[in-house]
Amino acid sequence: MQDLNINDLKEIYHSALFDDVIPWWEKYSIDWEQGGYLTRLNRNGTAYSGDKDMWMTARQVWMFSHLYNHYEKKDRWRELAKHGLDFMMKNAFKENGKMYFRLDRHGHPLSGVLSIYTEVFASMAVAEYTGLTANKTLEQKARSMYDFLVPRLGLPSDTPMLGYSLFREFHLHAHDMCRITVARVFRDLWPEKRFEEDITLSINSILTRHWKANEQCFLENVAMDGTAMTDIPEGRLFHPGHAIESAWMILEAAIEKNNDLWVKAAVDIILDSLEKGWDKDFGGIRYLINIDGSPCHELSADLKLWWPHSEALYALLLAWIHTDRDDLKQWYIKVHNYTFSCFPDKEYGEWYGYLNRDGSPVWQAKANGWKGFFHLPRALFRTYRLLNDHDNSLTEPNDE
């Protein structure tokens, strides 16, 4: 990355997104026979199961709609968004307004777990698609989904992130992050006070409950009042990818509002996440750690996943450009180099999702119930747009 300027970076991200990732999903994920999207795909794009995960479907509808609304009004993206939306609207909803998590290829329900997270992305999808149709009936559906969903985010949970039910009450960082994500989509479409207030509510909750500024640590699962629950392993869980994802959302809001306190907090969270999460022996961001160094229950803790690295690329570039801090620049270069050297599949296209600690692929399939058309294209698109808005050269120091 010697003497890498902004035009070089723009070409890297543009090519990764528009020449690789988007065409791959357009080619392999569309189920033209039964409707919707195939969400379980091998390395070469063939389906290893016909099952369809509805939160993956919703994310893909949102992504195609978002590209149409914010980059280019391509008929194909509109068609593909509608193709997934029609299948979801027909098959994914229960009579009580909640949603099925997983369907078979024909649309028959297989699981109703995690409805609230499916609803998060489905409400985003319906809203974003409304933005390209101006369909008032669909807009009302999106608004009713928001009204049904948001009051349930942030309620006490007996199930911690990546855990099982316990006789404790947790406040989940994931709920704050979901509220920001969905409120931002609605606010951008309909700039109303209540959506802005939900974004602010989420940020304040993250910064007062989950981000422990004095200790410089970020906790996924805390008590309802924000008290740390480090007497149990679930209360020690630190998820670098989640923390970084929330941090760039906070930073975007901080830049909009010229809020220096939020800027500082977001930058501190990004840097703390990388200092604690970076694998100093092999490189890359560990999936999970416990803040006290005790063993994580998840056997995948030391794996390197595609999405935390994707989120980190955008978060670091946004923070670096906004602050012009050299430490953020150095981290951006480090994460960029690792990510683009390890995750892209040069033979079959798209990116590996899961790497061993040493950076070798542990699992070569490209789509499952968790990896889909969302984190990677969203991060690549946001990063490309950010680069497109700036003209200064970004040069790597010659110290390595």
C-alpha cells in the first residue's frame, strides 16, 4: 500500500463491490422458481439447502433497495428487491405480527425464533423499498412494523447475547444497535422527530450502559441500569465487531450534530475494540473475548469473521477522515491490508466468511443463516461513498 492515494482506494472498493460482490449475489442467490432468495450457498454459488432465512432475505431486500435509492436507479436492483420482498410479505408473517425466522424453499415455516431481530431488518426492508415506490400502503405497513417493533427493544431480557436463558435480567447492546439501525433508515426517508429521538435514545443508552469510559471497556450484556455483571461469564463478554459497528453509527450522528463528546466516545470505542480485539500473533480481529481474559464459552471466539473487518474498514476510515488522527490512519491501513489479503476468494468470487486464527478459511461456503448480502456490501458501499467525497491523498508511512 505504498503511496496509496484516494483514487486507488476508490477503485479497490468500487471493484470489490460492483465487479465482485453484487454480481455474485445477483447470479447465485435469486430463486426464480420458488421466489425469494437462496440464503445457503456453497463457495461456488450452488445451493446446499433450499431453506430461506428471513432476516437474511430482509437484509438483501434492503441492500438492493438502498443501492437503487442512493447510487443508481437500475431496474435490475429494483426488480430483485421486489422479488425478495414479495416472498417475505407473503410467507414470513405470523397472525400476531411477529415473523418466522426460517422457511423452507416453498415458504413453509421451519422456525419462529429470534422474531424481534427478523422484524428489525424486515421493517428496514419494507421502508427502504417504499422509498423507491412511493407506495402509501407499503409505507403504512413499514410504519406499523416500526411501531410494533421499537417499544420492545431495550426491555429486560433473560437471555444474554450469544447465551441461553438465565435467572437474571440483562440489557442487551444488540437492542440499542438495532434501534439505531432501523431508526436511521426511517429518519432518512421520513425526517420526523420521533426517529431522531430514537437514534439519540440508543446512543445515550450505549454510552451510559455499555461503554465503560473510565475502564475503557465495552460490555455486551449489562444489568438494566448499566451495572456490570462480571460475576458471570456472560457479563464479561466483549464483542469487538458489535462495538465497532455501533461506534460508526454514533460517529455519523455526532458529525451530523457537531457533537464532540459523541465523536470522542465513538473514536475511543473503535480504538479500544481494536487494541483488545486485534490478534497480535496472527493479525485480524478476534470474534469474541472476555474483558478479564477468562475463557469464552464460544468455541468460535478466536475465529476471524468477515463482518467485523468490514465494519472496521468503514469505521476507521470515517474516524480518520473526520479527525485526521495518525493512530486511526495506522489502524485503517493495518485492517485494510489484513482484510483484503485474507477474505476475498480470488477463484470463485465474493468473500470467505470465517477464517481460522491463522487466516486460513475454516468454512468455505459463502452464505448461511448468518452471512448474507448485508454487512459486506453495506460497508463497501459506505466506504466507497466516503472516499468519493474526499480528495486528499492517503499515503502509507514507509516504516514497514
